[in-house]
Amino acid sequence: MQGTQPGSYAPILNNNVASNNMNIPFVDLKVQYQRIKTNIDGAIAQVIEETCFINGHFVKEFERDFATLYGVKQVIGCANGTDALYVIMKMLGIGEGDEVITVANSWISSSETISQTGARPVFVDVHPDYYSLDESLLEARITSRTKALIAVHLQGQACAVDVIKEICHRHGIYLIEDCAQAHFSEFKGKRTGLHGIAGTFSFYPGKNLGAYGDAGCIMTNDDALAEKCRMYANHGALKKPDHRIEGINSRLDTIQAAILGAKLPYILEWTEQRIRNAALYDKYLADIKDIVLPRKRPDTKHTYHLYVIRCKQRDGLMSFLKDQGIETAIHYPVALPNLPAYKYLGYTPADFPVATRLQQEILSLPMFLELTEEQISYVTDKIRSFYKK
Ligand SMILES: *Cc1c(COP(=O)(O)O)cnc(C)c1O
């Protein structure tokens, strides 16, 4: 099976030069590494040199620097973004008999962690224009058992967090923001992750701030809650063997913390570059009537973790682009309540008409900050030629 491993792309064929073929991966992590190789290699080498493999100053420094840059009091490193959601819910006392609301279209972490606590996930359909939680449907899903809402800022775009926050406040439920796709996004000038009791982040390699393995964190301005989370994610102890509670092992890996620390100085500039790339897509795609471009919510800073179009003949377009060397993806092909994993909740696709329709129409185009204008123009030319056929 040589040459067919995931992530390996066929070389540009010499006999194809005349047709100007390009190979464009969905995400290219290699270009970034090559650009900052000395910093990354140096950071990894230093961890090994110091044999400082668990916690230690690298983790503390990354937590401190990320908190300072973001403008929050506390950052608690975790093993990944999924655990970050689980840990914060556990430390807010969520468990058996409770309900937690989240959105019908997201990565499964947003709902599986609710079940992990013993609570029941309750889904809300998505907004037809912005593809994240439809705030007008939220209140109808709140019951006396509802303890929290996980608001997912999907694709890098904030949900209507002002309306959502007001509803949560009025019903006395916690607002947790899942910012795994929304590092440095903003709603009305305030960064996502700072609007509720806590924000959770993933540093999965392909995320806007990515480690070289699994990593994540929780952020909060509540010092006491932060201490609980820190304890719980480290076997219930701030220092061994002082186990005040039983916990789990979900520490931010030290090598990952050092890598993230090496990337942090670039992240604001990288975020702006993603926004510029999205603007180029907008410009080059503007004349194609068969697709709907991502719509930006007013008063937000969309950081384009994903650039998602809606299109006719989605599957046809996707395989046509693949044949042209362009890798695209679907986020997500099946809305959460329609997954076999949630059959037990007894929903039908008709309960989530927008999410169910979108799962047939959405397509994520290649998006990473190192995309060149030439690559964007190649992708958009191919999309145009598909609809001209
Ligand atoms: C990636 C992601 C997560 C989970 O992050 P991991 O670090 O992979 O565990 C959670 N929520 C959303 C919306 C994500 O995209």
C-alpha cells in the first residue's frame, strides 16, 4: 500500500506540466514547520535536555503567556480539547440527572463529554445563515434540569453570544464556550472564551493554534474554579501526594507546551493571514451563482478555522476537485443528533431541519495560513469550471 497512507500527496506529474496542475492539501502543516523549524526543534530539544517531561516550567510559561496574550486570568492546560470540556463540566458539578444543551452541528466532543459526566445532551438546531447554534430556538430547550450550555463557535465564527448569555443568565445556567475552532475570534470586540464561566480550547495539530500531538486548555477568570480544574486534571492534586479529590490524568504534555510556546509569538499575525485568505476566496468566488459564501456575523471577528461554502451537487464538486488535486472536507457529514451514537435520544432528522439540510450542502475548502493567492485562484478556477460544465 505504498504511497496511499493518509496525508501523503501524489507528486506533481511531469507529463502534466502543460495543464498546470497543482496539489493542494486541505491543511498543510509542513510549510509552517519549515518556516519556524529552528524555534520548534530548539523548544523540543530543550525539554529533552532538561528531562522535564511532565508539567514543569514549560507548561507554566505557556499557560501564563497564553493567558496574558488572550486577556484572561487563568489558563489550565489539558491533554486535549475534549478533556477540557469534560473537566470544566465536572468541576461545575454537572452529572447524573442534569441536562446540558449544545448545538446540532459540531465535532462530537461537544456532546460526548456531556454524556461522560452522566448528564444528557440536548441539541439545538443551527442558524441557517451562520451554521452555529440558532439562538432563537435555545429557550424552548431549557428545562428545570438544564445546568449548562456549551456554545460552539464553529468554523472560527462566534455565535450570538450576547443573546445566548442573557438567556443563560436569566435561567441560571452556566455558559461554557467551546473555542476549539475559534482561537482569537471576537464578538463585539471581546474574544471568544471570555463571555461565559469558562472557555475551552483544542490545540489539535490542524487547529488555528496547533501542537504536534494532542493538547488543549480551559480558560476562566474564576480563580477558585481554575484551581479545581487544575487539581482534577492532575489526579486531584495540585502537588503530589496531596490528593484532595479523585481526579483524572489529563495534563498538557510538556513537549506540546514548549511547541505551543514557540508558536505563540506568531499567532496574531497568523490569524490575520487566515482572514486575508478568506477575503481572497470571497473575491475570487463572488461571481459563482451556484455556491453560497460564508456569511460573516456583524460585529464579530471571524478567524476562519474553516472556510465553508454551501453548494449545489456537493458530492460531485468534491470528487471533481479531488481529481484536480484539491482536497476538501465536510464539517460535518452527519449532524450530531443524526449519528447512530445518539439514536438513544430518540430524535429524528425532522427535529433538526437546518442541520440535516446543511449536512448535504456544506463543503470546507482548503484553509491554512500559508495558502498562496495562486493556490486560492487555482481552487476557485476549478470550482468555476465545474459549474460551467
Ligand atoms: C477539535 C474540537 C474539539 C476537541 O478537541 P480535541 O483536542 O481533538 O480533543 C472540541 N470541539 C470542537 C468544536 C472541535 O472542533
